[in-house]
Amino acid sequence: MDMVHDYDPTPLSCDKDALKESIRDGLIHIVGKDPLNATRRDWLQAVSYAARERIIERRMYTKRLFNQEQVKRVYYLSMEYLIGRMLVNSLMNLGFYENCKDALKEMGVDLHEIVGLESDAALGNGGLGRLAACILDSLATQCLPGYGYGIRYEFGMFHQHLEDGEQVEHPDNWLRYGNPWEFPRPEKIYPVHFYGYVVEHRERGVTRHHWEDGEEVIAMAYDHPTPGFGNKNVNNLRLWAAKATRDFDLDYFNEGDYIRAVQEKIESETISMVLYPNDATAVGRELRLKQEYFFVSASIQDILARHLELGYSLGELPNKVAIQLNDTHPAIAIAELMRLLVDQHHLPWQKAWNITCGVFSYTNHTLMPEALETWPVHLMERVLPRHMQIIYEINFHFLNEVRHNFPGDNAIVQRLSIIDESNGRQVRMAHLAVVGSHMVNGVAALHTQLLKKNLFRDFHRLWPERFVSITNGITPRLWLNQANPGLRDLINEHIGEDWLMDLQQLNKLEPLIDNPGFRERFQQVKRRNKERLADMIKEEMGLTVSPDAMFDVQIKRIHEYKRQLLNVLHIISYYNRIRDGRAGEQAPRVSIFAGKAAPSYVRAKQIIHLINDVADVVNHDPMVAGKQQVAFIPNYDVSSASVIIPAADLSEQISTAGTEASGTGNMKLALNGAMTIGTLDGANIEIRQAVGEENIFIFGLNADEVDHLRAEGYRPRDYYDSNEELRQALDMIRDGFFSPSEPGRYRDLVQNLLEVDTFMVLADYESYIREQERVDELYRDQDAWTRRAMLNTARMGYFSIDRTVAEYAEKVWGIVPEGWN
Ligand SMILES: *Cc1c(COP(=O)(O)O)cnc(C)c1O
């Protein structure tokens, strides 16, 4: 008997009447409410449970299938998953969104009115976490056996409020109303060990290591099934929560110290309490190291347990298991797998090492020095004493190989060592990740090229075949199908729905640019999306913006390298031109910003304040009324991105060349028919290649020119001295024009630009302003603009996450699809 095909993965019907019954049943029996006085949130819960019942059936089927077919699995280890809301995604992926909407309607409930009540699962900071979420969607959609592992943070990314133009953080209590998308697995628990010391002893001629004493925390699994689009496969995201070893420590109990026992419990459970809100900067805190090891140890123990339960030997690990490290945050996994293989399973070192390198691969996300994780040896020694020993031993063998390859070159040994001896002995996590992986990838062509040239130059000399480039992508299911129903319907009408699983199909839209009727429809869709965003801005900020204006959008984390300041300088210059009567016939613009600053990143918070100060002046100046507005939309997250992106005319991707690894916001915006103004950085370069040079606005120094300018001595003040418009804008900021109540507010910021300007804002200013003039000129020819915007949508197929994931599957993981389509 065929165990899998004997089982019907969808016994619960998904037709309207069956859904109606499920929803009513869930409302009464799970939520416990009378349909006569249920709130909208009660209905939301009930619908979510109806979807969940159908997801979990398919999950069981998928699991049985994978086990039976003895597939190789990939495990994606990531500290972050920036998921967003689940309901619409689930309904659409399962294929019964319309049925569900109709079912609710017959019960007097509007689906549109309840989806917004769901909290946005923001277990990530930005691009890195959103990439992880897109990858999970694609694995399930392509029927690839892929599992995510991460942390079930009690509090995700903070909520951003603005008070007098300044960012204020509020905790994100996203689990307040419960979470229908998770399945707690109180039986899936693993101990995770911290502190203590290592004891050596001889056993039948071999030295064995015991990690003793210290503290133990329990990791408990919460499963989040992730349905694929257009198929019946459902994969799993397993998130770990920290629990005290026993509910209460018995020793304290016996001593009669009840309160102390409770305190210990609370302390061990803080490990999974909160997401660190830092994007692209390493935080060297002990709790962060504990978070990293906590989820890594539980995941590796779980992976090994599953492997052995399925009857495979440890030697078969590289044939059945691939583990992807999303940045270095989970890189301690390499030492953890070695520890389990050597200390617990008693494998010889070399055999364990071959297995480990065969299993792991590592994705690098940034070249910026402040983002590179290093841990002080003394801290690692105290928190993870056995891992520190293992890292030393890995390093010992590795450096022998280096010496063998570069005899007499002592400098290269120091540069490559996993231990940085030059500033107080640090463990370089990126080096550990490269040494313990069989593949290392950058996330865009330029980024990978720079990795090989700079950060991993010596590694690349040693192991050139280990480095590959896999350009990031985005899921069209969320970023077009769900976020932009108007454009989706228009596309479906003309080329069908195949693009949802094969985004290259969008190139069938190209011939339609010569069809005036289609162009008009495309414009109407954009117009309606702009009205929708204008409504949101009105509702959230009380600001009325005109959808007739160009929507000029910069939405991303606030970071100096992303250069929101360059955008602000353009806004001020445009403002001055209007006031001085020099602006001519320029099209009205609304400059729209959104993004969070890390709470400890003072300069980034100052940039938010400045944007809001400038907005305050511009929006209240009658001289520019109807011509210019500025809006900072608070609390950027996946949900607000889904409203802003379809409404954008212009996409600002203006980082200093060589600093943005890939960017994915650039892809979402271009796919939705925004024109890009950008530098030759990250994936912008590949976007230019895909959409054509005439359909993108490129300006500024390229990465080589940035290097050269820096090498020959960059002098930002020269640009200030020689460009009057720039000088005027900077003087206004410095002298308090935008902050009359505190004229000195931005003196430091401007001084820093004039004297340091690490990210070369001033060097790119003139070329940016000139390119913005070209943007304006094209925008005033709406027909020409629309043609180019359409070509952007039609030519973005390459940036589907499905292409990205297929490349990982083939080049890195060695896994193949399994399942029903
Ligand atoms: C896509 C996305 C990002 C990444 O944007 P970049 O412009 O690539 O930095 C960050 N935050 C959210 C909510 C996103 O959806």
C-alpha cells in the first residue's frame, strides 16, 4: 500500500459552504463567541482557524511524502523572519481567497475590514529578514523540501511613533491576542547549555570532553506551517521559545526560596524575549550571543534527531541535509555540529569535519565593517567554553592548510585566522562561516565581486571555487499578486496567471506598451493605488497629499549609507528653486519616506527628525503649495510597504556605490511599475541590465570611483565651496531654518558632512540633482513615462525569488522538487 498517496491531503472541502461552516464552527467552539455579538477580531480569529485546519492537513501529507521519498532537505537558519500578516497570504496560497470572502459576506462580514486587525509578524529588521520570508514562500511554492528555523520572539520589531518629529519606540506585543498560525509543540524540547567548564578524560585511548555545570535552558518548538502557492505542499518554519528547565528550580524550592525560583524561571525565558532592533550592525551583548547559540543548538539537535529517526547514518548527513546560514548570526552552528558529532557521537575529528563542511553553506549580506560579527574570546570562553575549544581546533587545522598553501607567508596566516589577535582577541564569525562551509555566496553580482576583492580576498585565493553569486529576489505572490490587485487583474486579463509561478512570463506584456488602451489602464491602476496611499497618509498623519503629484518614494531602514540625507538635500534645493522662481514647469512632487532607525543609532534618529522638520516647513509654506510636499509615514513594516509600493512613481535607491549588498526594495518597486533613480550599487546594476539603460535613472560615482576618491583623499568641503545650491541647502540646515525653536539642532550633522561625509553625499549631490531634472522632464510626458514604467514591470521577471531559490537548490543545496503541483 502506498502510504502517502493513500492519504488525501485535502479532505476538508474548500468550497464556500464548507468554509462557512468551518468559520461558524470555529467562532463558536474555538473562539467561544456567539455569531450574534462577535467582534471583527473574533471573526478574524475564526477565519484564521478555518484556514489553519486546511493548512495542517496538507502539512501532514507533505511530511509523509518527504519521509517516504527519502528526500534531501535544506534547513534555513535565520535569526530573522520578516513575515507580515498571514491571513490573505494563506488564503491566496491555498487557493480559496474568493470562496472565503463570499462565505464571510453571506455571514455579514467584509473580509477587507478584518484583515487589517491581524498583527504584522515582524520578527526581523529589514531586507535580511524579509529575504528569509520570501525564500520560505518560494521553497513551498516550488515543492522543495525546505525548513526554516528561527526564534519565536515574544516582542518583534518595535513600533515606531513620531512625537514632534522624533522617533519613539513602543514594544511590539504581537502575541497579545494569541497566534492562530502557530502550533506549540511542548513535546519538541531540547536542552541548551550555557557557561560551566570542560572536563577532559581518556576513554579507550581517546580524549573525550565533557561540558559540565553551568546553566540549562529548554528550547521549545512552535511550528508555523508555510503553504506553497498553487500546490498542496506545506513546509514548516520552526521557531524556538526559551523555557526554564523545570518550571521552578527545585533546589531553591527546597531551601524555601520560592521567589528566587520564580525569578530564575523568568531570567532563563528572557533569551527569546525580544528581537535586537539593529540592522546591519553587530551587537556585542552577551544576551545576543546566547540568543544565537540558543536557536542554533536547538535546531542542530532537532536536525540530527530527525536524520537519525529516519534511519540514516551520520555519514549520510551531507547527502540528506543542507544547512544554510543566513549571515553569520547562526555561524556558531558549525562548532555546535562538530561538538555533537565528536563529543556525543564519538566521531573522529576529521570525519566530523568533512561532514560539517559538506552540510553548511553561508550567505554573506554585507561588507560594512560595523556589521561584521566578532565575539571577544573571553566572552565566548565563558558562555560557550567547549565551543571556544572547538573553534581553536578548527583554526589550528585550517591554519596548517594555509601555511601549506602559502609557505613562509606569516601575514596571510594572521589575516585568515578565525581569531583576530590585533584588537583584543576576537572570534571572527565570518571566517568561521567560510572555513566551515562548502559554499559562500554574495547576494548580487557587484556584492560578490567586492567580497572576492576585499573582505574575502585571501579566502578567494585559497578556495576560489567556494564563492558564488546568487542575486536576491522577491516573491511575486506577495509583492504583486497581493499588494497590487489592480495591476494583477490587468496582467491576468492579458497574459493569464502563469507569471505567478514563472515571473519571466511578464515579458509578454512588452508588446502591450504600444497599445494606448492598455497604457491608459496601467495609468488608472497607478492612480487608484496613489489614491489608496493618499487615504492612508490622511488617516495616519492627517496630511492631505495630491495623487496628481509625482510620488517620490524612499522606504527602507534609516541608515547613513542609504543616504536619506541626499534625498533631503534634493528636496531643499527644489524648495529653494520654487521659492526663488527658478523651478520652471516642474511637476508637483510628494516626497515620501518611511523607515525605522535602530534605537541606539543617534545619527539615524537625527535624520528622521530632520526629514520631519523639513516636512513641517515645506508642507506649511504657501509659496510651494500644490508643488511640493513631504511625508514621513510612521512604522514602516511589511503591511505599510504593501500599500506604499504599488503607489510609487519614483523609487529612490541612492546608497553610496559599494555599500548596499543587493537591496530588495528596489525590486519590489520596479516590479510595481516605479521608475528607479539609483546609483550603480547592489542589484541596481542588474536591474539596469534587465530593464534597459533608457528605463532607469542612474547617477553618481560607481564603486571604483568611490574607492579612488577615498584613496586620494576625499574633501567634502570642496563641493560645498564650489556649488552654490548645495551650499545654500546645507547652510539652511545648519543655521536652523528648519528648526527655528532649536537653531543648533543640526550643526553637528552638517559639520560632519563638511568634514567627514563617510558616504560621499556631497560628491554625488550635483549628479543626483541633474538626474532628478531628467526624472522631472520625463514625468511631465505622462505617456512616455508610462511606457517606461510598464517596461520595468515587464522586464523584472529575473528578480523572482523562485529564480534565486532555484539557484541555491542547484548550486548550493543539491535538492530537487517533490510533491504535487
Ligand atoms: C523589502 C523590505 C525591506 C528592504 O528594503 P531595502 O530597500 O532593500 O533596504 C525592509 N523592510 C521591509 C518592511 C521590506 O518589506
